[in-house]
Amino acid sequence: MSQPLSPAEVEALRTGALNAAVQAPRTPVHDDGVRAFALGNADGAVRAPMPALDAIHERLARHLRSGLGRFLQRPVEVVVRAPAVLRFDAFMRQLGTPVTMHLLRVRPLRGMALMLCDRTLVAAVVDTLFGGPSTPAAEASPQRELSATEQRIVRRLVEAISAEVARSWLPVHPLALEYARAEGDPRFAQIALPAEMVVTTAIDITLGETTACVLLGIPLGSFDPIRDLLQASAAGEPGASDRRFVDLLMQQIKSATVELVAELAHGQATVGELLALKPGDFIALDIEPTLVAKVDGVPVLACDYGTLGHRYGLRVREFIAQPSQAPSSTKDSR
């Protein structure tokens, strides 16, 4: 039969266990500075910044003010917070109030987006469209289903926001959010795995006395085909893009065909003199020593006139529209 431990023996065991725990290394660190890393926990992984998203969100705030103002026929205050990259499960926990969930197809990219609308905002929008004062509504019950009218209105609201998102993306890359369906069960609104990352956009909308939030989440993997555009420097990439556009435009302009008109002289005559003209009569013209050649009525060249071979010709003396770019040597134009 075993004997119970004495108080001194229990204290010795407890002290030995504490000393062993203090001396045990928590994270193995090698001499070369390499530390163990759990592949299943990538929250701390460094992600490349995407400056283009900041510019998109700045435009989105302006577009939403005007777009939602037209939709609601009432002034709307909109604040778009800085974009964030979160785990999908953290994104789903951001709104504690009852929300409506809407799935959107991301065209032409892959994947689905998820928009969460605060039920308080939905009630304020319905109140506004039916002529109400948009006063703060009581907290919506998560069990109550929206009526058919409310469902149609909230879909129009989501589509109006999606249209302004597409306008904001247009200077960077064409992106459209195509309405797929509304979802009432979070289990069927999984656009990504819980540990996968999503790009989140938080939009604070103030309508009358009501302020509520709309959240938009797009899987980070959907942006893989255009990651280079989003990670481009805000100062460098747009300039490079504009330079390519200017070069292409210059090539197109140089290859365009225009009609060059040079009027040799002008003469004046009365209607009676014209009626009295007979074959063989001459009309006296005052010919200037220098002709002005025009394109679509705009003077561009100062020219001398003469003949070249069996044709009349013009010899360019200078450019009128752009004197600083006048060539050093003359050239013949026929």
C-alpha cells in the first residue's frame, strides 16, 4: 500500500517542476538566427503594400457621395476607411449588429465578394425613400426577415454602391461587382476559408440622423492577376502609364492624314462684273510673296510657291503654330 507524500516532499516536487519550466526554451533559435515558423499561422506574414487601393478608396468616397445622393435624393455623408487585409473569420466578426449579407461576382476576376449592410442603414434607406425623416430606427431583430419591398430596396442600395465601386476602380483596372444573391445564413456566405485573407472596405454612411456601416470583402487571391497594378508606386506607376499613353497618342497623330490648303490669292468683283465676264477675260489678283498653308482653317506653315517638275509646289519657310520646332533646313512639299 502506497504512503501519502509528506508536505516537504510535495514542496520539493513543486519547486523542481517550476525550475524545469523556467529553463526549457520556448522557441528554438539556431545560431544563424533562423527560428521555427508555423505554416498554419500566417497572420504575421509580411504582405506587400498596395498603394493603388488607397487611391481607389479616395475616389470611392467622392463617387459614393454623389451616387447615393442621386439614389436617395438627399444629401449623404460618406467616410471610406483605409483598406485592410484581414482573415475572413475576423472580417465576419466586424459587425456586431444585425446585418444583411449579399454575394457579388467579381468580374472579370475570379471569386465572389461579400457585402454586409447594417440593418439600421437598411431601415433608414427604406424610411427615406418613402418620405420619412431618416431618424435612427430601433435595433433590428436578427430573427425578422425583410419584407419583399425591403429586399428590393436593399438590393438597389447594394447595386448603387457596387456601381460606384466600379467607377472608382476604372482608372486602375476594370472591375465590376455583379449581384448574385442575398444570403441569410452565414454558413452559405463563405467566400473564403476562415484562415484565408480578404481585402476589406469599411464604409460609414450618414443619412439624416442615422450613421451605419457597410462592409465589403473581396478575397485577396482574386487580385492575383492584377497584383502588380495594385502594388505599383503611387508616384511612379501612373506616370509611367501616362507616358506610354502619350507616346502611343503621338504615334497615332503622326500617322493621321490631314488636308493642307494654301490659297494663292484673293480677288474681289461685283455681281455685275461677274455677269459681264466673257471667255478670255482676265481677273487681276494681288498675290502675296508668302503663302499661308492651313489645316482645317488653322494656319500652320508659311511657304513660298513655285513649280517642281510638272507640278505646282510649296517650299516651307517656317512653322506658324509651333515656331520653336521649326526645322533648320527647308523641305519641299507638293
